[in-house]
Amino acid sequence: MTGKRINALPPRLWLEDAVQRIEADFNRSSDTHLIHLPLPLYPGIDLYLKDESSHPTGSLKHRLARSLFLYALCNGWIGPDTTLIEASSGSTAVSEAYFARMLGLRFIAVVPAATAAPKVDAIRFQGGEIHAVDDPRSVYEVAHRLAAETGGHYLDQFTFAERATDWRGNNNIAESIFSQMAQERFPIPSWIVCGAGTGGTSATIGRFLRYRRHDTRLCVADPEHSVFHRHFADKAITALPAGLASSIEGIGRPRVEPSFIPGVVDRMIPVADGDSIGAMRALSSSLGRTVGGSTGTNLWACLRIIEEMARADMTGSVVTLLCDGGERYACTYYKDAWLSDRAIAWQESSEKVRRALASSMPTGT
């Protein structure tokens, strides 16, 4: 459709063009690097980081946003004049703003007022608008209201994340991991570790493992102040008490989201905020570039599993996700004063992870 504004096309041609544009982006950026991180203290166990920060919008959420757009387009929920709304703490909205701009559509992100400024700037950079709310628990209600007021569509990552992605394959993140692991020492991972924000990634990986009949088990690393690990242990718990919230952006939620499927998860490990930040800081030093807080959460849970495997004289591989880069947290997680103000003690945890990664040099991409 070269030479024509996409929004000026007849509706069916507009839809075809919109899907083609998103599929072209998928063809350009569907896979990401798998980094082998040697562990000198555990020679019989290999650790890998699936580097999702290399997506065009810099995070794991690029996959989710692309799936949500295709799902909504093919359901007839998005047209050439649809205003798009999302409730997001940042990264999903950054990626959705990217796809909205690709299609020439208005995008509004409903974000907690405390969202890190670099994330808000990234949403605006991609052409999105910001609607900040003081109470993080109100983002869902406000997003629904804005969609009604504008006659638009609420993308609703928390409801549709688990169903928008084809978990059987078709180049999803789980299939990509197993394809990239094929030539490694232990090609079938003992564990895959990920976090949960919407629950979409854990649902995709867990379902894929069962569908392909792999022995790999799935662990969800969850911030200590999140409801998911509580719900996993006791299904009667569906929300956190008022005033309790995770400090790790992108994962951990105050309520059990519709897309979180505990039945596909083998284990959950709650991780203290200080452990997440300490692991994040240590890994950043080891890699020579900064990573986000949720990657630290993942790494802390991985090292706990690896320590258990070593004590049991087990060998094997563990794969986790490098969810995003640390540049979006320069004014928060990488500021000692910010952490001190929130009484987040991270130094001891950082030293423990540093020792585990001592003398390790990342290999392979």
C-alpha cells in the first residue's frame, strides 16, 4: 500500500495492511539472543539468559504487544479510527505505543503516578499519551472509562495476555528457547524461570512444555509483595491488603490477574526486593551493561534452584529471561539514595550473586 495513508484505506484493506505491517515487524525481530552465563562455582550446571531487551522497544513486552494487536485486529476490535487504551506500569505501554504509531492510531497509557520517568518518556517517544493515576489499583477502572469516553478499545493485557499468543508454537518465546538450546550441553532445560506481571509469559511457556511433553519444569519468580505466590499456595487469596505493593516494576501484582494460570506452574519462589536489586546490580556488573529489576528477581530464583541442584549432585541447564535494560531505571534502582529512602537493603545480596558469577564471562549469542 505504498503511497497511501493506512487510515484512508477501506476497512477490509486497512485490516489487511495493518496485519501485514505487524507481521513484517515480527519477521524482522521475532528472535532474541540466548546468552550463556558460566557459573564457576557450579561446573555441572549451565545458566542462560534469553535477552528480550534486544526487541525494537527494548523489552519482553514487545512480544505481548504484538500478539495483543493481532488478536484485537483479527477479532474486529480495532479499526482505522480506533483510540487504543492500556493499563500499564510502563513497558507494555511502550511497546503498544510503538504498534499504535505504526498503524496511525491514537494510544493512551493509564499508568501509576509513581512509574519511573524514563518509562513515561519512552511511551511519549513512541507517540503515546499519558494518563497518570495516584492509586495503582484504579488503572483498570480508569482504562475502561477512557475507552468508553473515546469510543475506543481497551487492549487489556491482564485479561488477554494468556490467550493472544499461540502457545503451541509459531515462534513464541518457549519455542525459540528450545530451538536455541538444541546445540547446548544440556539441550532440554531442567528449569525455565520467569516472572509474572500479566501471567501471559508463564502461561505460554507452561502450556508449551506440557504440549511438547518436555521434562522441563517452570518456576515463576515473584516479588515478595505480590499476590501471585500467595494465590499459588492458597487459591482463596486473590488480592493483597491495601498499602502493600511490589517495588519491582513489570512483575508482581496486587490482584490475581485473569491471565495468570497457576496450573501450568510447577513452583513459585518469592523474592525480596533487596534480593532482586542486589542480583540486578551484580548481573549488570558481570555483563558490562545494565538490566532491569525483574531480571534480578529471575536471577535470584535461578541461583536458589541451582544451589539446590548442586547440593543434590544434579547437572543440567536453567534458562531465564533478561526482561529489559536498566536504562529505564537509572533514576530508581540504580540510585543508592532512592533505595535508601525506601529502606531496600541490597548490598549483601549483590555480593552473594557477585561471588556466584565471579570470573564468569558471558559467551554466545
